Amino acid sequence: MKFARRRHDPVEVNLTPLIDVVFLLLIFFMVSTTFETRQALELTLPESVSGVDLEVSPVTLVVTEQGRYRLGERELGATELSQALADEAEQARQHGLVVEADARAVHADVVRALDQAGVLGIRQVRIATRETQATSTQAETP
């Protein structure tokens, strides 16, 4: 006796409704979320009676092409740099140190100045640069 076999359809899970529900939840949460904006404090700052502005500027150290240093109006050599920078260290710690190196200065001279600043605990060090001038002359090719 031959029994007829039933055909089994493969079982599938249709993910389309699940994806639709996830997108609807995503849109719902995006629309319903509010972002809190913090209000700044309203401060009334005290005013100065004398009206004198303090000129506070960072300490500027210039490194020349010849390997010399200039701190303020003083011209220094590599051996004098540590003592002169130590004299200005407190102001440099408070207001920063700007190193202006000539484009043709030797890299070792600049590193020596930065290393000395690090030894003295000067953490706010900036290296001054100058924006190059765009040249309008171009070589024409025939």
C-alpha cells in the first residue's frame, strides 16, 4: 500500500513587518526626544574704577638663523639661554611662551629652546609662523 506523502512547505519568517516596526519606533523616538539646552549664567561683573588696562603679553623667544637667541632686547648664546629663560620663567608660566624661529634656523636650536622651556615647567608654548605670500608670477610654457 502506497501512502501519499504530504508536501511540506519550507518555513519562512517574513522580516518586512519587523523592519517596518523598527523604523516606526526609530522615527517615534527621534521626534519625541527633546534636547535640553542649558542656560548661561547671568553675571554682573565688577568694573574697574581706575580704568587702567594691564598689558599682559607672552614671553617671546626669537631663534635666529645663526643659532643665537633673543629674549626681549637681550641677545643670547646657547649657554646663556637657560639662565635668561629661567629669569622669565614665572611670566612665561602664567602667560605663555612664543618661539619665533627663523625659517632657516637649525632645528636643533629650536629644540634646545623648547627643551629648556620644558625643564622650567613652561607648558603653554606656541611656535609663531608667518603666512606665506602667494606669488602671482607663474612660468609660462610655450
